[in-house]
Amino acid sequence: MPISAATPALLVLADGSSYQGWSFGATGTAIGEVVFNTAITGYQEVATDPSYCGQIVTFTYPELGNTGVNPEDEESACPQIRGAIARNISWRPSNWRSTQSLPEYLKEHHILGIYGIDTRALTRKLRSAGAMNGAISTEILDTAELLQEVQAAPSMAGLNLVKEVTTQKIYEWSEPTNTSWELGSTVEAATDAPLTVVAIDFGIKRNILRRLASYGCRVIVVPADTPPEVILGYNPDGIFLSNGPGDPATVSEGIATTKALLASQKPIFGICMGHQILGHSLGAQTFKLKFGHRGLNHPAGLQQQVEITSQNHGFAIDPDSLGAEVEITHLNLNDHTVAGLRHKSLPLFSVQYHPEASPGPHDADYLFGQFVKLMREL
């Protein structure tokens, strides 16, 4: 699209800095926490990941939209981000799977985007000053006026966003495991009787459900506020705690439910928000990271064993708050924050990163097999 035909847009951060650009997607005003993602692919999976609810994502890869979008790559029913920030936009995608351009897709779902931004400079600011609230607008083009809107918005710390993304009803995951998006599988078809897993939905990604199903699990997804007696009523072989958005310390019902489920001695596996909620249920505390971890190449490991992982979180478990019964299994090797834990006597473990990838490397996919092995042994 020629610049002469583009709609002007303005990005303003909570510290008063502003960036002029051009609109793609919907028009209007969007406010959220401005963060950055360093992945070079997977923008559709990022946009539809419920863990990004309440956030405006800066994509550091310099051009967005080259491969368009398609229904198979959605991680939820619709985009979850509040807005998107890009350097350049591809208006004419080139990919055999594409059914729509990214600007058309965001416009259809009323998501604002701004391009023409120096995303390198913006990322440097967020790294030095930390993630902060901001706004994209095509209707308020005065910096001072838009800044007032930003400063009136709540901060991510202390914000419970799980209620905005969790399922409203219990359902059983039924998508066939051999879908068109999966060109190859490293998992052999399960021959044993299926294991029943109850997945507590704090903002679950579809590919987590696919991976559990690929490992021979029957997955029943329940809302975040489901009482423990209802969960145990399904007589599950294991319980899964999903990813999700916002401050984990505010998800009081999820923490209380998980704490009650510990007594069942059922195997429990948590990812991302689920990892943090499991930590809280064991008495640990979480804290907000300066700018978080969001990308596809984060090294995690311990004792000279390294996995390259997909990560998306803004909070972490305080290692000093972990009890003696909990063992740290993985660290983020960039900043040595806790990236994985397990209980020394109970069948519980979790990771801060995303072993289901989508997008991302598959180094950590074995964790689903570890969960299945734990369930079959008990």
C-alpha cells in the first residue's frame, strides 16, 4: 500500500515517548502492555495465543505478514493481542496455505496494528526501561491526549486476565490428531488404552491439546474456576495446568484448586502460567520480570544439558520462596530465572516455557512423554 493511501497512526508509551506510523488492521484506539517478541516466524500463533491477552506485541522481525494467515495455525478461536507493532507489512502474502492477509485478518477481528515504527529503537527502550503500558490510535493523534488514556489504564502487575480467556463450559478435545497443519509427527500412535487428562484452562493453546492427544490422551478441558471435586469426578489419570495471561498471583481460585488437588496425588504437569500456579500452590511466590521472555530461541537447562525453547511470560517464580521439597530442574540460561521444577516426593512437575512449540523448536516435546510415563506408572 502506498504511504499516500495509508491511515496515520500513533503509538504512545506510559513514559511519554511517542512513535508515528501507519495503520494496518482495524482503526480506533487500543491500550495494553507493550512487549516485544524476537521470533522470526509464527506471528499468527503469537497473535492468537491467549497468554498475550491484554498486550500490544512488538515484532522485532522486520517484516510481518509474508505468509498470510490460515485457520489451522490459530492457537485459539480469534486473535488475543490488543495490538501489533511492526516495521514493515506485507500486504500480498505468498504461501500455499494462506487464506487471508494479516491486515485483513486483524481488521476482521477488530485488532489495531501500526507499522513504519523503528522496532529496533522501541525494543531497546523496552529492554532498558521495562515493559510498560502503551496505546495505538488512529483517532487520537495528539501525544498528550493519548498519554492520558495510557496512564489511566491498570498495570499488568495485579491484573487477573484468566477470566477473559478461559473456556465457559467443559468440553472434550476432539480435533483429529492427523490434521493438515501437521506435516510430520515424531510421536508413534498410542497403542495402550487412552489416559484421561483434565486440563484446567487458564488460557490454553490448541497445540498443547494436540500434543496431549498425540501422546494418547483423552483430554477434558475445564474452566479455570472449576472446583477440585468436579475435576476429580472425571477420575483423571493426570491433571494439566495450562498457560495463560496476567499476574499469576491474582488467580486465587486456580491456586486454591491446585493446592486441593495435591492431596489426590494425581500426576500434575504445568506449562507457563500453570508452572507459576503450581509454584504458588506449593507456597512459592512470583515476581514481575523487567521485560519478560518472548521468543523462540531461549536456552533452558541445568547441569550442562540445554534445550532451545519457545517462551512467552512476564512473571517468574522466586527461587528463594521454594520449599525444600521442591527441586529446580531448569533455569533460563539468559538470566538464570526458574524455568522448571518438580516435587521430590509427589508426581508434580512444570516448566516455564512452551514444549508444545507452535511456533518454536521441539527440543522439549519429550516432556509430554514424561507426563504420560508418570501417569502410566501410577
